[in-house]
Amino acid sequence: MKLEAKPSQAAGMNKNTAQQQKTLEERFVYKDDDLIDKAFDWRQFTRLFGYMKPYAKQMLPLVSIMMILGTITKLTVPFLTSLAIDRAIAPKEGNPSLTLLYTLTASVIVLYLIQWIAGVYRIKYTNVIGQRVIYDLRSDLFKHIQKLSFNFFDKRPAGSVLVRVTNDINSLQDLFTNGVVNLMIDCVQLLGITVILLLINWKLGLAVMITVPVMFLISTKLRQKIRLAWQDVRMKNSRINSHLNESIQGIRVTQAYTQERENMNYFDSMNMDSKKSWDKASAMNQGFGPIIEVTGGFGTMILFWFGAYLIQSGELTVGFLVAFSTYVSNFWDPINRLGQMYNQLLVAMASSERIFEYLDEQPAVQDKPGAQPIPKINGDIVFDKVVFEYEKGRAALKGIDLNVQAGQSIALVGHTGSGKSTIINLIGRFYDITSGKITIDGQDIRDVTLESLRSQIGIVLQDTFIFSGTIRDNIRFGRLDATDQEVEEAAKAVDAHEFITKLPGGYNTEVEERGSALSMGQRQLLSFARALLANPRILILDEATASIDTETELKIQEALKILLQGRTSFIVAHRLSTIRHADKIVVLDHGEVKEVGTHSELTAHEGVYNGLIEAQFRFL
């Protein structure tokens, strides 16, 4: 018996599938990937080619010499061919001259040899210039991204940023290595051919070139559509990379919830959209070719029809008609290449718009004019009526007042979303407050340089990031000039030395990105060693012991005492064992300070803190 879904059931299933598809689409549509629908910006064009200026004096003279030399030799060959026909092979008066023919043939061979040598050196120098320009552009973009504030990355997935630094930069490579010089060569060649055609016979020259304005009129209509089409290609590729990055990072969750099929289906959909987008842009690109060929065909018809008439009237020789035909052929070739070059330029401009969009992004948090380095921090921190909003009109902190003395350990507790992580982010000035003031040792943190402030703050996060490299290098990331002995002493202090020495390579063991070969607890211990080695004046522990088992936590309690000694510290944690010995416990609720005191003071009366403690014990 065949079972069939009822219409209402089928509709429900289709509705659910459509809703899932819509949800997936919403996840991977980002504001910064919208099409940039603007006219061709010549200022941006000039800015892009401004990256060639540092190398103009070094290599462009050599490239120009090779370019002009190659163009002159190419334009001379058809003229020698006409002489060979009219004076050596079929002269009007006298017998054919083999001597002249051999001389002209040898001259053509020499010219082709010169043209080949000039081409080799031109390509060599242009490749060098192009690669240096790409290096500078990629370096500038990466350095600028390093300076951008947290709110920039809050709004953009890592894959989208990755595309700007890799794909968009790489798409400019052909433009700088070949495109610019080829553009110059084609322009010089077109000018030279036009002059020669008019000198040979201006009537025939004008007749042949009458089709050029028609070609440009038709091709101009495609330009805007082609530019937007290539922008769409970049946007679709960016979304694929964003989805790919998220899929790899979240593969464990995907497999745990058996969502592989849905993920694959959506990737197939994105992949197909990218293919269609590329096909559309590529088809528009190819539209220039037929336009050139058809226009060239009409030009050739005019050439032979009117050329035959001029030969009969005695105004033109057979040799010059052959030369004229060669020049006309050479005339359409650069026209065709210029059309392709324009398409290449549109692709490059689509990428450059996205690159300069990031380069023009200003850090939300940066040094104010005249900011001075903060001296060595003692650790007195004051929050004075601090208000902070991630989004306008939605306050994450509502008038926080907090006074912390140097050397005190402050525990921040509260429900999720109460503002704990926001407070510690503001101490390092990863975001700027909306109103109020935060001072360290009496100095407003907005008046000091970011580097001097953050260099004296150490942060240990719950999700510890382990870089590709050795264990030793990961610990030394806290202070790059630390000796091997100092690295090992820091590891011993937080009880990480024992497990490190048991690894195959000890401190020289190579770990992959995010330290996937290490346990959560081991990665956390490395972050403690990294923070201790940095020797910060202010230490922030954001759920730093959440991933450590009870036995390991007991081992590092003594290490934490060493780590916290003499430092102002902020501890965000839910475990009672982590916060009960803090000098001051700050209880937060919906962005407001509800209670402040020691563990014994807060548990002495009914309040928010007591409620949190009781809730924790109910789940033990």
C-alpha cells in the first residue's frame, strides 16, 4: 500500500522547508556584502593606481623603453612588407630584385628578434612591479584590519573579512602585472596605426575607421551591467567563504544535531547562485568579442572594396593595400584587447571598492589627538556613572558606579546578559563608553594611548585561542622577548609544566589552529601561563576556569593566588570556589549594580547574590 501525505501535511512540510531555507539565507546575508551600486569612480581609480607611484621612478622608464621599442618594431614590419611587394617582387618598372628582397627579409627577422627581446624584459619588469603593488596593498589592508575595533568584527563574519584580504586582492593581480602596461601598449599602437593609415591614404583610413564610433556606442551600453555583474560575483563568493568558514568552525555542532544534509543543500544552493552569477558576468564579458569581430568585418569589406577602387584609379599600390590590410588587422586587435581590458578593469574596480570600503573604515576606538602613554599602572580603577550601548537606545550598562583599589580582586556575578563581559571589555577600552567616565590611577582611559593601556592588561578567556605553532611560542605570545627559562617557569607556576613535558616534543610540540589536539583544560592552563608571563598590572579572568575539571581547578587555585598577587583583578565566574575569596563581589542585573560586598557580607542577608548561590546548589 502506497502512503501519500495529505495536502495539508504536504503544505506543512513545504512550509517548514521554506522556513528553514529562509532562516539559512538570513544567516548568510550580510550588510557589508550588499552590491555597491555607484558610477565608475575615477578618484578611486586614481587611488588604486597610486600604489604604483613608489615604483614608477625605479622601473617604469625601463618598461616604457621596452614598450616603445616593441611597438615601433611591430609597426615597421608591414611597411617593409609593402616595400618588398612594390619594389622587390612586383615593381612597376624593371625586374624583381632578389638582393632587395633578401635585405628586407633580413630586416624583418631582426625586427622580430628585437620585438621578442623587448617583450621578455617588459614582462619581467611589469611582473616585478605588479607583485610589489599587490604586496603593498595586501599588507596595508591586513594592518588596517588589525587596528579596527571589536564592533567592526561583531558585525562581520570571519569568512567575509577573509575574502577581502585574499580573493579581492588576488583579482587585482592581473591588472597590475599585465593590464596597465598592455593598456599603454595598445593605446600607443592604436595612435601609431591611425597616423600611419592616414599617411598612406587618408581617404581609405577614414573609410575604414568609420565603424569605430558605432562599436563604442554599442559597447558602452554593456559597461554598467558588466560592473554590477562582477560585483555580484564577488558578493556571492564572499557569502560562500563566510558559510564555509562557519561550517568548518561549527562542524561538531552540525554533526551533533545531524544537520549535515541541510548544510550541504544550502551550500549547493549558494554554489549554484555563484555559478549563475559568474556565467552571467562572463557572458556579458564575451559580448565585447562579437561586437569587435562584426565591426572589424564591416571594416574589412570597406577596405577591399574601396582599396580596389583606389588601385584602379592609381592612388594606391598593391603593396600598400597589403600593408594597409595588415595595419587594419593590427588596429582591431588592440581595440579588442582594450574591450577585454575594460572588462578586467571593471572586475578590478568591483574588488577595489570592497577593499577600499574596509580601508576607509575608521576604528570606533582610537587614540585621541595628544594622547599620552599611561605610566606603570598601580591599579586604582573607578567607574563613574558609566553608561554603555552596543546599539543606540539599548543600554547594556546603566549608570555603573564602581570603585576598585589597587591590588583588589573583584568578582563580577549575575545572570547572562547582566553586563559582566561588557564591564571587562570597557576596562581595556575595546569599546568606548556612551557616557560617564572610567579612570585608572586617576587618568581617564580615553586620554591615554591604547597600546600603553592594553600592554598592562592581561585577559584569560573561557574560549582560549591557541595559535598554530609550538607550545613554547603560544606561551611566549604573552611577552615575545621572554627567555625559554621564563616560559617554563610560567608554565610551572600554573601547573602546566607536567602535561607539557609528557607531550611528544615537550615545549616544542607543534599544535594546530585552536589547539584541537589539546583538551579544554590544557588549553586553559596555557592561557594562564601566557597571562602570567605577560606580568600585567590588571588581570581579567572571564570564565577562565569554566572549562577546567574540579581536580585541575584545585591544582591551580594556589597558582591563581600567585597570578593575582599584587595585581588588580576582575573575575567573571559562576563557580563559588572561584569567587568566594574575592575582596569584593559585584552583583549585576540588567546592566545595573544591585549588590556589592564580600561573600560573607552578601550571604548574610537575602538578596540577588544569595539567590544565585541557591540556584547553583540546586543543580549540584
